[in-house]
Amino acid sequence: MEDSNSFINRNDWFTAVAALTVWFAHFMLVWSASIIWPGQATGNIVAVLLTLVAYALLFVLWRRVRPVSVQSVAGLGLAIATMAISFSCVPALIG
């Protein structure tokens, strides 16, 4: 049986990679929306909707693994992805 806090736990690594993939896809889609609709409300609305979808996907990953702390690989991947998604949506919220 694998230790839940071990860095060799395959489930943790899958969760970390999946969370960072969600962040990358979110970033690329939000960036594409800002290029397609520069300075328009449509681009901002699309960015906010994509952010909500990304948060929902991260929530599904979190519920699947339920990392005990951020010190696990899954917890760290989810934390980094959550902060990166929040940061990449800020321009749509204030602009």
C-alpha cells in the first residue's frame, strides 16, 4: 500500500499534472478570448465563464483525491493551479 504523503504515489502525480493541464487550457482559452474580442465585454464574460469551468474541474480533482495538505504532490499541484487560474482571470474582472 502506498503512503498518501509519498512523492511516488501515482494518484498524486496524476492529480498534479491534471490540475496544471486545466490551468494551461484555461490560460490559453482566456488569452484567445482576449485576442478575439480585445477590450470588449464579450471577452471578459467568456473569461469569467471559463474561469468558473476551470474551478469546477479543479473541484472535481480535489474531491477525487482529497489531499490531506498542500505538502503532498496533489495538494501542491491543485494550489498552484488555483492561484494561477485566479491570477489569469484578474484582467477580465478589472478591465
